Amino acid sequence: MTIRNYIKNAGGAAVVSHAILAGAPNHGVAAMEGLPNMEFNGRGDYLKQLNAGPEVQPGVRFLTLRSDKFDKYAQPGGGGYEGPALQGAENVIIPGLDHRELAFQPKAFAEMYRFVTGHAPGRLDVEAQAEPAVSGILTGFGGGAATNRPLAGVHFRVFALRQDRAERNGPPMLDIVTNETGAWGPLKIDPAVRYEFVLEKEGRSVAYFRAPIPRSTTLMNLRFEPARKGTGDGSLSVLAARPQGYFMQGRDPLMLDGVAVQGLDEKLPTRDSMVLKVGAEKKAGVKVELRGETIEARPAGDPATELSIAEFVWD
């Protein structure tokens, strides 16, 4: 909706040729008579002025991507399943995708690529490079909310893991303390190897485990997650996280050591993370799988002092 506001009210129509809106709640997440200043209110002042007159501006081609019914921000009682669609735009439905997947999933990328170039992409899978280089920024929390602000004073280490195990394979490949930029890298890696990325600060540790990384990126930003309340029962756990999508029972079989995880939403993808508890016998490592992406992770103990995250990014 910020894109639409820029094009309509801030001169953007003079410099924008194509606008792609992925799951944008163009007609509101909710429709309420109160809260006129709420930007996601379909009856609020902001959306009413954006949708007044032509919903798209002359001279700019618009593409909207929406799910058939799995976008949690486009549901009956709000803007409806068709809420992201705009009159005068090319409106594409991609069945089965959730709100975030409409921006990140390969099927969505194919529609974006076609819209801009006029033809289908040559491939949708990720082609591995011989020696990728990765780098990014370490960020944290402020005022109880996640921020994109760089975090200084983090002891950051990267370990290669042994094949098919969450055991560290030698000393750290990178061992730094971040300065005021929060930056780390670049670090050359093996596209066939799994790695553990460890952030330590103020007596706490957050470890990220990922599947092999096939291509270079300067945007591998990692967040120093806040402490979580422990159960006091001495159990071990891994936090399964999916920043580019949501989990849903049945649609997304999340597997832990070959067994489907229970307790996810059954009708609508709404959760992007889930704590997976395991027994003490799993201390050496567990295998977490989603849509063909496999992560070997080492469970953590008290979440007040340590956190283990299996983060999915390639599905």
C-alpha cells in the first residue's frame, strides 16, 4: 500500500513503469467504522483515498498476486479472498500460497519475472556456485520489537558441521565481535556443507542452523533473538522458523527426525515459528525437514540463556 501511495500521491507515476503488489491488503484486513486512522482498515481514511477513483494510475502497469484462500490477511470479514485485487491491474491467483509466499515462493517469482520481462524465467531452482561468499548484518530488538538496526558487541562465530550431523567440524571459520555497523563477512563457504552461526552477547547464545547455502549473498542478516521463558523441566528444544512463509498442518508437513510435527494450524497458515521439544537422548542433534529442505540442528537447553533455531529459507 506504500507503493500505491507513492505512485498516486507522491509523484511516483512519473518514474515507475511496473508495480508488483504481493498479497497487499488493498481493501483492508478488516472493515470497521471505528479507527479511521488505521492503515489496514478497509473503511479507514487511508484506504478510502487510495481506492477512490481509478484503483491504478494511468501509465503504470500493475500486477497483484493473491492466494485463493490461504492469505491470513485476505479473509472473509475483512477484504475477502479477493481483497488484494485491483480494478485495472493484472490480477493473478496462485492457489495454495500463504501471505509471505506470495512474495518469496518460486511460483510467485515466475509471475513477477514474466510480468516485467514478457517471458517465463529459464529456471526456478537455485543454481549453486562453486564458492559462494556470504555476509550480512547482525540485528536485535528494541522496545520489545524486532529492529533492523545493527547490533554492536556480538561475539559472532561460524562453524562448519559434519556431514549429516550437527557436530562442529573443527574451529570456527569466522570469529569476530561486531562493531557499531553490526556487519560480518564476507565469508567464503562450501555450497554442499551445512553451517552453524552463533551469536553471543550478555551471557546468552543464539545459534542458527541452516541447510547448505548455494549462492552468494550480502543480505544474510541474523537477529539476536530475545530470551524466552523457560519451563524449568530441563527439556531440550529447537525453534523451527520460516521467515518467508508460514506453517500449516497438512499443507506443510514439518518433520522432526522423520515424524510429522503435530499442533500446527489446520485451516490457515498463520504461524512462522514453532518450538520443537525433544528428549535428552537427542542432545547431539535432530533432523528438521520441510518441503525437501533438511536442517541438522543441535537442541538447546534453557531458552532464557540459549536458543537453537532451525531456519528454513530455500523452500
